[in-house]
Amino acid sequence: MTEFIAPPCDGVIEVLYQDEHLLLINKPTGLLSLSGKNPLNKDSVHYRLVQDFPTATLVHRLDFGTSGIMLVALNKVVNGLLTKQFQQRTVSKKYTAVLHGDLINDLGDIELPIAKDSEHFPLMKICHSTGKPALSQYQVISRHPQRLCTRVCFTPTTGRTHQLRLHSQQIGHPILGCDLYRNENSQQMSDRLMLHATVLSFTHPLTEQRIDFVCSSPF
């Protein structure tokens, strides 16, 4: 597969919350979370943030096309404490997505194990022998039969690479605008990946206060 070179991103990173320990930001679509090895892929969330916050480190990532809430640590101790919360799955995340077609059920679980597809990098695949457990819960927000799409809220309980995109494709309803996991119509129905990290809930590592932050979907 040809090496991916990210096109220029005019989107701006919005700081939603800031204290001396951490940031909550709104990542624009079309921006890498971390800079790539190729100098042409230097622009990223991390590259931009360290210009103003030199000690900033990303606690987690969002895919290139995904927009929405990201959590950023401002020192190593906080990074370690927040990373532990992700590992222990005490962080709760919700995503808004627009899927191709009309889902039969108003809510459901997608439980399919995910593994790297070594023959088709960077794709992931469903593999019941080598895949890691992956669970995505969804609930329909609204249906749009004229536009042949359905808006849903996803709550992933695991955080596998490309999890929501692959799971959506596997149930026959890929996310609009997705270039990797698509059907013959879904990609061209949107000029961006219709996936946005809407809610992030975690415990502040210093104050121990539970924080529930919402970042409304731009679509």
C-alpha cells in the first residue's frame, strides 16, 4: 500500500479545559494525533501542542479522520496516572457516528475480536483465533431514510485500533466517509469521516474529582 501523506489541515485545536496538570482538547478532523516518520507528516496534535505546552504528552489517540475530545497530560506523573485509568478501563468514552443504511435495532452490542491484518497494512481484521476482545455498544439517535443513513451513539468498552470503524463495517453499516472500511457507496457520501468523540469521563488524577466532559458533534 502506498505510504500515507496527510494533506494540510486547516482545522484548529480548541482547548476545552486547562489546568496545571492536564488539557482537554477538541481535535479537528484530518489531523494526525502524533507526527509520522515522514517529514511530510510532521503536523499533528502533539506537534502543535508542544509549541505552547512543551511538556504535553498524549494519553491516548484519535484516528486521523476522527474529531473530538482528547486528554493531554502536562507532566510525566499525570501521564502515568491517566494511562493507568485507560488500562483499567475506568475511562468512559462516547462517540457520535453516522452509519450507512438503516439499522434494524435501536440498540445493540458488537462483540468481535480484532487483530492486525499483516497482509493489508494498515487495515485491521476480525479474527476469532488471534484477535483481541473488542466490544462496541450502540444506540440509535435518529434515522434518516431519505439520506440512507443512521446517526448513532457508540460506547466502546475496549479501545482497539479502528474498532468502531471495523465493527460498523462488519454489521453492514460502515461509517460514512471512511476510506478503509467501506462499501461501494459509504465513502463518497461524506467528505470527512463521520465519527466524533463526544463524551470523555475520567477521574482527575490530583483532585480525584470525576470529570464528565461533552464536546458536541460538528455534524
